[in-house]
Amino acid sequence: MATRTLPLSKRGFTFEVFMWAFTRFTVIAMYGLMLAGILGALSLSAQTGANFGDILYWAFFPNLAENPLGQVWMTILAKLMVIVFVLSACGHGVHGVLEILDDYFTSPSARRWSRNFIITYAVVASLIAMYVIWTK
Amino acid sequence: MGLKRDVSLSAALSYQGQGPYWTYILHRIGGSALFIFFTIYILALMGVQAASGILANWVFQLIFLPFMLFHAINGLRITILDLSPKLIEHYRTAINIEWVAYVLVVAFALFVVLSNAFGG
């Protein structure tokens, strides 16, 4: 099967191309952060003999988990990692949810309202998350 | 002027798009599940006890985890194919590999959830 691909240089730098690249690169950042979180939790679990459920809990919810290594885990680096993860997830999710909403809300006014709502949601959620993660 | 497509649910379900279509649909369902999860996560961060309770509930994990893992694994396939256009002609093979990986990962994840819920 012949494939048709257009080099990035010929696509132009439109909003769609930017959002395509943004969505791809934020998800790559999230995969990297997940891997780093799991490796961090694995290395810490070696000291306590925790089971794999605990390891996943520490990896994905380091700020919520009542883990015995909380003081070690919640370092500035861990906080920064969680903040970057939340911001990446939020940016990635906003574009994804907008694509879904655009498929169902087809009138211009409904699209404008759904767009305003989801962007406001993303900004507010990101600000709350950053504040709580940094100060907790 | 707004678009009007008039695609009924039965027409959508009977569409013969096969594997790629189902991965597309499941990716959207998984993304929506992640959006709900993200909202609950933010509430839990704010200290809402009910939200923390939902996240820790094994029934919630059992329902949401398969969809969220599908979104993550399917997203990885899409990213790899997008960033390596030469692989696009093998997209059906990629989908088959994705299903094998998904079944293994989700079986392990559900085993961990259930053993944590009932294993003590």
C-alpha cells in the first residue's frame, strides 16, 4: 500500500500543525514522566519491600499516597515532575476534549461556548493543581 | 452555518470500519474517562475526601483502568506511526501488536487492583 505523507516543512506552521505537534510532544513528555515515576517508586520500594500496587500508587499519586517514604519522595524534583505532568496532561487533554466537542457541537455559538468553557476549565484546574502540589 | 450530519447511533455502530475504527472509538472513550479522572484528581488534590475515596475505590479502578490504559497504549501507537511515516503501511500489524500489549497490560493491572482489593 502506498502511503502519502507530507513533510513538516511543506505543511506550513498553521494552528492545526502546531496543535498536532503540541499534542504529540506533550504525550511523549507524559510517557517519559510515567517511566521516571515508576523507576523512582521501584528504587524506593526496594527499601521497604512494597508490593506492585503500592509502587504504582507512589508513582502516579506521590502527593496523595500515604507512603512511608513521603518525605523522601516529595522533594522539589518530585513536585516539579508532578506539576509538569499535570500541565502536560491538561494541555494534551484540552485539545483532545475540544476535538470531541467539535464533533458534537456543530453550531458556531455552541463551539465558541464549549471552547471557552474547556479552556477556562484547563486554566483554573492547572492553577489549583500547581498551587496545591507546590504548597502541600 | 452549523454542520448537520444526521448519523444515527445504529448507523454509527454498524459502520464496517473494523480495527482502526474501533481503536478510534475506544481512544475517544478512554480520553473522556481520563478527563473525568483528571477532574476527580484535581478535587482530591484540593482535599475533597469524597474524591480521594473515589480514586481509592477498587470498583472505580476496575471500570476506568481498562479505558485509560487503552488510551495510553493506543496513543503510543499513534505517536510512533505519526513520527515514523514509513511505518504507516504496517498500521494493521501495529494495531494487532497493540491489542496483544493491551491485553497483557490490562490483565496485569486488573490482577493488581483485585489482589489489592481482596488480598489484604
